[in-house]
Amino acid sequence: VARALAAGRPPVPRPAYPRRHLWMDAVALRALDRGRIGGVEFFDRLFDRNPAERVLRFLDGATSPGEDLAVMRSSPLLPMTGAVLGDAVDRLRLRRRS
């Protein structure tokens, strides 16, 4: 932001998280919101099957794509697959309306 201001450009900060993390957050929140999985069960499973440091980096949006896959593999397959499909359908609907 400071560099942009000093250069006379609008001070637009970079996104706080990589796009893939924003998408994974949206999918996880959809699964939790739709009741596909309970929050306690979801987070217990993530922390049980991954080192705590990896899960915390994942939640902070600071993991590598390989670490992302490790965390995703440890989440429940059916609820998360349903959430991914629901997210994809909603995104397609939004594009058609535009």
C-alpha cells in the first residue's frame, strides 16, 4: 500500500489469501453450513490426521499446494465432494446470470 501511494497509484492491497485458499474456505464453510459435517467432527479429524502446524498454516492460507492436498485428503470425502459440487453449480449459475 505504501509503495503504491509513493508511486502515485491507488493504494489497493494484495489479496490477504491465495485464491485457492479462498475457494477451499468457501467449500469447507458450505459443508459446515449445509450440515454435511459438524464443526467438531471436521476439525477433530483435521488435527488428528495432520500435524497441528500444518493445519494452522492451512487455516492461515500459508501452505503449499502439496500441503493443501494432504489436508484435503484428511477431510471426509463424501461431505466435501458434495460441497465442491454445490460450489461449482452455484458458480456456474452466477456466470450465466452475468
